[in-house]
Amino acid sequence: MKSRELFGYKVNENGTILKLNGEPMKENKMIKVVWEDKSVREIPYAKFVYYAFHRDLDLDDTHLIIKHKDNNRSNFNLSNLEIVSKKDYYRENSTKSKLTQEQIEEIINIYGNKEKQIEKNDPSSRVSYRKLAEKYGVSHTLIRAIITGN
């Protein structure tokens, strides 16, 4: 089993972290780290395990999140952790989502072709945020957010 030293902790690839005195850390806790400038920061357990083996990760990047591949939040094995953007993670795991990924892509394609009509042979159905919102049963602000990538 591979292990790495990081900020005085020993991190094993099976997801266990040993404290300075050799005791295992409690999982799902924040890991306190003293930086070179003597400031103290806390890093989430999963991010700490991932960073120990993937130093290319920027710990200050708030747009990235560590995801458990099997959705088991107590499995911190390195092979079960992957890095994803927060935007993609929340889009994928949203229970409130009214639109599927296919519908989102369809909205983007329809809006991208402004000459296209939502209903065939109906010139009053030219593409607009409000017309798309009506068709998909969502708000026009959501349609705008989809189109603008927010």
C-alpha cells in the first residue's frame, strides 16, 4: 500500500490519514494544516487524500470538488476519488433539476439557430427565452442561464 507524507500527516492510498502521533484521523473531518506563512487552514478529508497523491491539484481552487465515484461518502480510497468542477457536480446531482441534459442541449441548439421556429409553419413562434421557457415548462431566467452558460 502506497503512502505519502503531507504537512506532517501520513496519508495512505486506502484513504486513512495518520496524525502526527500515529493515531488515525476520524473520517469526514477537516484536516488542519499549518502553511509556511504560519497560517492555519482546514482542508476537507477527501481533498486532502486526493492532494497527497495528485499534487497538481490547486488547494485554493474553489471551483473544483472531490467526488466519490461510488457515491459512498465514507469510502476515501484513492481509486474512489475523482476531481470534478462544482458546476458539473451540482448539475449532475441536483434533485431539483427540471431539465435533462438532452433537453439542455436541445435548448442550446434551438436558440443557436435563431431562424428556427419552435412550431412548424408558425412565424409567431420565433425563438426567444420566453418561448423556450413556455415549451419546457421552466422560467425564462433559467433559459437565459442555460444559454449564457451560467
